[in-house]
Amino acid sequence: MKSVKIMAALSAAFTLTCAPAPVSATADAPLPSDPFFSYDRPAEYGVHQERVTVPLRDGSHLACDLHRPAAPDGTPAPGRFPGIVYDYNAYNQLEAQGRAAAYFVTRGYVAAVCNVRGSGDSPGHLDPFSPQEQRDNYDLIEWLAARPWSTGRIGQTGVSYGGHSSLLVAVNKPPHLAAVIPVDGISDWYENTIYRGGIYSARIRDWQRATAPDTLVTYAQHPLYDDFWRGRSVKSRWQDLDVPVLEIAGWYDRYRQGMVENFQARERNVWLVSGPWVHGWPAGQPADIGNGAYLAWWDRWLARRPGAPLPAAKVTSYEVPGTGWRQFDSWPPAGTRQVRLGLSSDGTLSATPGASATRTFEVNTKPVAGGPGQRLEFATAPVQRDLVLAGDVQAKVRASFTATDGNLAVVVQDVAPDGAATRITQGWLKASHRFGHDRAVPVRPGRTYDLEIRTWPTHYRVAAGHSLRVTVSSDDYPEIDSDAPAGQVSLRLGHGGSDLRLTTL
């Protein structure tokens, strides 16, 4: 639908985007062979738009556009309709969001498109995902449910900022919230975005400057995981995520770890769809799923229409780069196995890593990618047959530091026979956070530590003849700051040393 594609383009302009990995899925790739994704029904109404102010419990208000089903003369259609809070964010996109929501309005839903407090015409101070913003969202849902033209069943959806807002309001449990569809949402604002492995992400600062400059101060004041971050987290309240949740994620998106974590924490009421997508709405991207899944979800949980299906499986995943859609009942899928590969002193990555040894690299303290001498690389021989990664990759890095702290970045790549390398996944850890992000425990120089680094999950096929390469360094700019103290890092390798554990299908 054209309006949804317009929204996708605007979303890309106002949200953080990752450098896209190569995507070989084609734009006309078939939908998953599941009636949930091909669901449709014809439009029945026009669209009536009106500007409203939604009162909040503290006396303030939100600026909103209401898009209601309209009769042929353009006036609001008679009857009562379920409602959708559509992409609640700080980007003042009301007009574009309204166009994107029109598909659902013409099929019998009221869409509320609103600016969060402190953005657009909504007065106040912008504090993204704060407890105040969550209370406002709660009030918005309850106000919408109480309108005389409402059935009292409300859903919420959105991408990125709007996706996290949808999850956060769900754990606040407004009585009339019936279901949500977060797109590229997250589980934890601290871990997924701001402090990756306890290391500040340089990539987020441009967003902070443009959207919420006060956070350049407040976020730096909270380097550890404390109540400030718990109040902005879904993960800290997973037990309250109990409404039906349809998570739409991308295997090339920066927030896929949070989305998979949400599913794993709440498999009973969460369904996961992950495609070959970079950050943003799937609309207009390769293997776009269209509107059918969204409409089926709302018809099932909000309109309660007979025959509106659920997904045939709990997980619908596109195996990248271009294999196609598969469905599973869990993630990682049943039948996966763990493959352990040791890091060897000769730079190989294999099941037989050889004799114990130590290799050293210099810490990179500059805000650029590190150069020679500032990383160690290890690679497998070309794989004999296709290798499917279906889950995360875990690294156990046995390391010592010459300083009282250090950063570790683990990057896993697919290397083609011609040497072209594609990043598959990555993970990071500040050594002083080895016992968790709620406290920093200093490192003793020269002492060897076993550091567990979990990378982002993936569903990726390494083709026969390709190799896996893992890089270990102190930096991964701009994904993390190059803020480790100067010095050296030594890795224990070979028998009893560092290793990589793959989840394979």
C-alpha cells in the first residue's frame, strides 16, 4: 500500500538506521505459505479526520489526530469501533502516520495518531520512554476506550520508538489494551541501545542531539544499570507482558536481540516474525509481508471477527541472505545443536584448536575503526556444506589486560571465496561489567578472566565454500565508543583457551 511505504520512508528519516548488510531476498519474494499473511478483506469506509487534545492525569494533554471510519458523506460512520494507537513517538509525523493508518481505518478501526509529551504540539518536556511518557500512553489508551464510538478494545503499534512504546505501555497494563504489534521494538533501552555490553554506543549520539539533547547529560550520569533504566525497560517487567504480542523484527536490524529476548521470555503470548529487513517498517523492503498479518491480528484480538487467523507457528523467520521463509514452534528451533570452535594461535578457528598459547593486541583509543595490531582474526576452513546459524553465537574469551578495565568486541563474518566479507553478528562487553551491568568490578592487570560475550541472534545460511571469520578487538566504532584505557589485551588460545559456540540447524 502506497501510504505504508511513505511511512516507511519517513520512519527511516527519523529513526536510527544500521548500515545494511547485503540482502539477496527479492522485493517480490512470496509471502510465507500461511493464511495469516495472505489475510484480507475489502475496505468498507472512508476516513474522517479531526484534531483533538487528549487530557492527561496531571492536567497536561497530548496533541492527536483521530482518524475515524467515515460514511459516504465524510461524516463519522455510525456505530462503535475498536481503536489503534498508531506509532506513538516523538517525531511529529502525524500527517504521514495518518496516511499509513488509513488502510485500517477504512476497514473499521479508529486510529489515534499522537505526539508524545514535549514533541510537536504536545506540551511539556521530552524524556523518551520515561515513566511519565508511559503514564501518558496509558491515559491515551483509556481515553480512547471511553469514547462513545469505541468498543473499548484498543491496540497499539509502531516502529522503533513506536515499537518500544507499544511494549512499554503493555507492561503498564492499561485495562483496555487488548493486543500490540511492536515493529523493531526492544527489550531494554540500556542494553539494546545506549550501553552495549556496558559500553556507550557512539551511534546513538546523533539521535540524542537531534531528538532529545537533554539525554546527552542524563544518560551519561547513569553508566550502570539502575532504577533509571529499569523504569524504561520491558525486560525488568516481563512478567507483566501478558497481552497478545505480534513482534515484527528484521535479521539485519539493530534491535533483533531485544525482540528475540521478548519472545523467549513470553513464548505463551508472543509471536515472532523476523524477515530480511533493515531498521524500519517492512513495507517496501525485500520480502515485504504487506498488510495482511497486521489486519488479521487486529481482526482477531480487537474486532473479534470470526475466522481471523493466528500465525500457523510461533516463529516465522526468513533465512538470510536469501533462502526464504520457514516456520518454527520455538527459538532457537527444535533440533539445533551447539558447535564449539576453538581460537588457535595460528589464526584458525576449528574443533581442534591445538596447543595452549597467548596472542596480544593493542587497545584502540581513537573514534575510528582499529588498524593492524589492534585486532586478532580467526577463520575456519571453507565449509564443506551449507552451515545454518539459527540462534546466537556465544564467545568465551579468556583475556588479560594491562589496564584496570577493557572493552571486548567480537564480530562474526561470512567470507566468500573471493574474500568479500559480510558481517553476520556481533557482541560487546566491558570487562568491569563481567558480573552484570548493575555494578562495575575493577580488573586486576595481568590476571586472566573468562568473559562471556553473547552476540545478536541470527538466522543465516553460510554457503558451502565460504568461511566463518571472527575478529576480537577493543573497539567496534561507531557501534561502541573506543573508551577503553590504553594498553594491551592478551588472549589465551588453543587447548583450554578462548572459543566460539555456534547454534546450528
